Amino acid sequence: METKYIIVVGGVLSGIGKGIATASIAKIMKNYGYSVTAIKIDPYINYDAGTLRPTEHGEVWVTDDGGEIDQDLGSYERFLSCDIPKGNNITTGQVYKQVIDRERRGGYLGKTVQFIPHIPQEIIRRMEEASRGFEIAVVEIGGTIGDYENIPYLFAVKSLSRIKGKNSVAVVMLTYLPIPSHINEMKTKPAQQAIRQLSEHAIFPDIILCRAKAPLDRVRKSKIETYANIEADHVISAPDVDCVYEVPLNFECEALGEKLLKRLNLTPKKKPDWKRWEKLTRGITNPGKSIKVAMVCKYLDTGEFSLKDSYISVNQAIKHAGAGEQVGVDIEWIDAKMIEGEGSSCLREAEGIIVPGGFGTSGIAGKIEAIRYARENEIPFLGLCLGMQLALIEYARNVMGLKGADSTEFDPGTPYPVIDYLAEQKKLLKEEKYGATMRLGAYAAQLKKNSKVFYWYEKTHRLEKDRVSIKNVKEDFRLGILEQKEPVILERHRHRYEVNPDYIENFEREDIIFSGVYKPLKGEPLMEFMELENHPFFIATQAHPEFKSRLEDPAPLFVGFLSTILSK
Ligand code: GLN
């Protein structure tokens, strides 16, 4: 079957949940039995999200194939339970670069290269490439239809509909209906204007999703119906929710899936079954009990909004693990610098402690103190990337007596560089090839069979023999040397520093077990997981397992962390 497209555009204002709406539509279509992928278009000129500051744009999402991508792709994976490659994020920077590079190679045979048609053509080419092999592709166009930078994409949507045929492209517009406090009435005017703006591009929405505090009443629906000239039942409420996973359920209350299928000339391949999804969502919105977890982090300086957005995947991974157990998790966001000033007393209430990833020196001492507190008081601890590096530094300093032990990222002159650049990386740095010094994307780790890490990966069916995703990682350098007898797992990475091979034996002589190792085809094995033998749960990883956590398939270490807290 040729791919059918569902295009999701935003009217009125951004930041009202277009990513979640897109992920929800994709999930609904998948539940009707179709193979579905989701694509994010970012109209900015950056080539990718790798260089964007987390406090400004939220977290950088990492794909299996090493892309540094907009965090909306994270929502798609969390809803669809599948790995989405970097090609599914299209930016204006990529589109123009490709067109200019092709022009330099003589690919346009001397023709004048122009905004129209060459830019929309390249956009369509990229959309087709990302959706190849899927029956339905849901494409989210970032920003709003009124943005100048959206023009080439709207043009591409119009062309796509002409090329593929009207029944192959449906357009969903997400709009916002404000309720100004002084009149306390829901206003449809901004939505009407957005509809008009879209029609100026000769695009008419098939479905209008109305974001608002509350569901729409009959009066507003019929106003929009008349204005947009679409049937009232294609105007769908998208009221505020406590938890994003409720969104597809709400859409289905208004039969959005069937309406979209009909519009695309398709019939359901199966009856959707939402029972498990509903139960998991209830586990988040209405849990039987709740626990307190402290997240000791750094990006707190620009307020509540950006704080949570900088750690969205970790936040979601904890929720997913809690949903499975029907347990709510209250996350206490703790600024590591506070611990530096006031000591660990702010951790007293915490039933578990997480130290997530990060770069740079700020807050490091506070995080190390939090780790010491967790280790000495037998509080479940989960370290992610930087969290693992700091756990080893803490152990070296406070247990092994290596005073001043550090990562060369924080103290280049440390007498005990337990975390360091590898020799090959140092060479690349000298040659100023900074980009190549970052370990990005999924790498295979071999696990020690009797370790706690192995226990949790096996229990959650995440050993790669149980999964298909290992076949998707094409570049063998990431898989390294795989002894088939050893259990293998895949997790994503985004970091520069590694455990210094010179100290591995020293650590292993103590209480530390390196429970997972990556064996590259060339060079030293790299330590991917560590755990403490005599502690209920003190586990850390050089990877970012939060990037592979989905509502219906939570990440093993988060499940283990939470289960241990619950069993205490
Ligand atoms: N700054 C550390 C490194 O580059 C950790 C990075 C991270 O936590 N993602 O190795």
C-alpha cells in the first residue's frame, strides 16, 4: 500500500501540545492495525537540535542512529513503542543544505535553483524517504501556520496532496480556544482566523482539534463548523488533561480514528484495544499510592517550565515505571547547588535518588554529596551518564581514599583521572574534530549474567534476543564484538568521557561490579553499567536508558529502581 499522510499543523499559538496530538493520532492509527511512523518538521535553520541549549528548547533527544533531535520525536516513541530514526526530523537547515550541495555538484544541470519548486520538492523527498515502508505517516509541522518559515512546508503539503491524490493526504489543524478571565467565555475567533490563514495557502482542514481548558459545547462547535465549512463532528475537543497519555483516549471518545480512516479511504484492520493503555494511564492519574524520588540536577536556573523540559525523558521514564506498578512518583527537583550550601538534609524525605546526565562543572560537588548519601544510607540510587561518572568519582574519593579523584572534564590536572577521554579521542581533539569525540546513539553492551542489571533487563524482556531492534542498527561499529553466548542490550548514548581503563581493576577489587561492557571492534572495552554488590539498588549506566522508555514498555533500570523502593 502506498503511504497515506496525516499532516498536523498548528493554528493560533504554539506550545499547546501539537507533538502529543501527533503522537496520539499515530498511536490511534496503529491501534487500528496499520503500520505507522511519525515525522517532525522543525522550520528552524539549525541543522539539528544538537547545539540547542536545553534550557531554551528542552532536552535534546537522541535516536538509535545517533541523531540529536527535537524532543517531540521522544513523544512519538513513547506513544508508539518503536525506534524512530533521525531522518524523521526534517529541518529547514537540512533542506537548504541538501539543495545547495546538490546544486554545487551540478545536480540541477545548470537550471536556476529556486525556492519554488526546489525547496518543497526536497521537503517531499525527505517525507517520502522517512515514511517508506509504512502505511501511514503522521507529519507534524512545527510552529504555527502564520509563521513565515512555515510557508515552504505548507506549499509542500499542497503539492503532496496533488501528487498523491486527495484521499492520500488528510490535514489536521490544532487550534486554541481561549477563555479570557474577565468574560469567562470560550472564544472561537482566533480559531476562525487560523482557519482563514490556512485557507490562504489553499489548504482546508479535514479535522480541527480544539485545545481549551474544557471540552467544546454545541454552540462553539457549530460556529467553527460554519466558519471552516466542515461537519461539526470533525471539530474535536482536546481539553486539558492531567496526563498526556489520556489524549488518544479522549480523541477516540469522538471517534477520531474512524473519521481519519474514512477520510483516507481506509477501513479498520482490527478493533482497537485500549484496555492496557487505559490501565497504565490510570496508574499515572489515579495511583494507589505514591513515593518520593529526588532528582538532583542542574538546569534549574530558568524556572519551572524549562526545568522539567530539560529532563523530560527521565521524568517520563519514571512515570512509565510507576504506571506499570500503579504507583505515583512525586519527583522532588533538587538543585545540586543547594546541597553544596546546605548539605544533604533536603534529601531526607527521598525514598530514592536519581542523578541524571549533564555537562560542565556547575553543581558537581552537590551531586557527589547526594550520591554519597544514597550509598551510605542504602537509599536506592540510579545514575544516568554523568550520574555513573560521579558515582565512581565519589567511590574513588570516599571509599578508595583517592583524594582529588575526578573526571578530567572537571579537573584536567586531577591526580586520579578515574573518568577521562580515551586515547583515540584525545587524538581527534588535537585535530580539532570535536564532533567526532561524542559517543552518540545506540551501542550494544554485554551484560554479566549474575548481575542486578542483567536481572532487570531479563525480567522486562529487554535482552536483544527478545527484541527486533538490534537488526535496525546498521552500523556495526556500534555493536562491536558480540559473543553470541553473552546477553546483549542496546541503549543510547550522548557523552564524551569514559571510565578510565587504568582504574577498572582497582574498582573491581572493591565492591564495584561493572555489569555491562561495550567491546568495540577496535580499542579498549568501555564500561557501560556499574553496580554495588552490598547495596539494595545502587546502579548507574554510562548510557541514557530513559530514551528507550515507553508507556507500554518501561525502561528496565527505572522498573528496578522503583520496584526496589516499593519492596523496602
Ligand atoms: N559530561 C559527561 C560526558 O560528556 C556526561 C554527559 C551526559 O551526562 N550526557 O561524558
